[in-house]
Amino acid sequence: MPSIFISGGAAGIGLATAERFAAEGWTVGVYDINDQALAAVAEAHPEMITGRLDVTDAEQWERALAEFTAHTGGTLDVLDNNAGILISGDLAALSPAQVKAQIDIDALGVALGAQAAHPYLKATAGSHLVNIASASAIYGQPGIAVYSATKFFVAGFTEALELEWQADDIRVVSIWPLWAKTALAETDAKSTKTLGVRLTPQDVAEKIWESVHPNTLDRLTRRTSYSVGTQTTVLGNASKFIPNSVSRAVNKLLSQ
């Protein structure tokens, strides 16, 4: 039975992903820092393996993965680096603690998770590392500058590991949603109004499912990024071809 470990899995996109994979018979690990949300998942989905995880703590990553893979014979088909936070506001208005928390969870946590999962992924034929990026990494977004920057990190990190881990038969991909109907979208960032909050957690979960079941073309081209929704696809593709000055003007219109 294939297995997936999901950080930040007790709510939002993480929970939708857990439910999507569980419906297909996968062994699902839901790990989170929110004890109340974990208890709710354990009650609603007793078939899932749940546990507490602070993604900024390397030792907790090691313990959580060892605990989960004890149920799978030491293998891991998918690590879904899903945990993340967003604190909106101009950089000058944020506290140093708010800046640090976003970098620690959204960037450091992704790197620590990948590092801790590597031995298990390497031991599993055809395994996947899935990193949750964001449309905010297409062009830096004012009002959510730190969050946006961490998603640039995720994008670059994914591309680097795709090359670095190819010899280990680990496929590394990133998922690029725009705003989805989760707690992260409960922000005063202007782009939630100009672009709307149109995606559901299930939309993103479906794209994650697609990414770990690649078609022949995706495998041949070593596809690393999966946009979620038409808006992200259009914005992402346009940014590759239009001049930077035009991209800046479009993003200023959408976000300020």
C-alpha cells in the first residue's frame, strides 16, 4: 500500500490532500502542530496516522517520520511539504518575530522536511517530494513580501533537488496555487479582491494527486511545477515571455 506523509495536514489543503489519498487506499500520515485539529482528524478519520510536528525542529521531523514509516515497512512514497503560514502587512509594520516565523516555517521547515525524508524516499522506488509553492512566487508581492519570498525559495529548492535527487529515483515537484479557500486567504492582501479566492482545498489536492501520477510527457520532460487553476497558469506563462517592466505593472495593478 503506498504512503504519504503530510505536514500541516490537519486542516485546509493538507486535510483535503489527506482525504483524497485516503480515498484511494493510501496509508496517510497527518502531522501538525495544532493538537485540537489533530484530535478532530483522528476522530473523523481513524484510518489515518496522526502525530504532532513542529516543522522548524529537525529532531521532531526525524521522530515523526520514524514513527510513520514504522507503519509502512520503512518506505515513503510521498512527502507533502504542506505546512505554511502567512502574515500579511507591509514589512515595516511586521515584528521581527512575525518575519522569522514565516521564514522558519515556510522555508526552513520545507528544507528540514526534505532532508529528514530523503532516506525513506530513497528506499522507495518511484517516490516523490511535493513542495507547496504559490502564485506569489511568480512575481514578488507587496503586502505579503516575506511569504512571497519564501515561495521563491520553495521554487528554487524544488528545481535544485529535482537535479540533485534524480540519481536516487526521487521525483521532486512543486504545486502552484493562487488563493484557495483556507485560513491563509483570510488576509487583507489586495490580490484576494482583485483576483478573488476561487480555488478550493480540493482543487489543490487534486493537482497534488495528478503530480504524483505523472503522464508520459511529464516524466520525459522532468516536469517540476504544477499550476493550480487558470489564473495561475496564465500569470505564470505570461511572466516567462513579457518584459519585466510589464510584469511589474501588472502585479502592481493586482496587488496595490
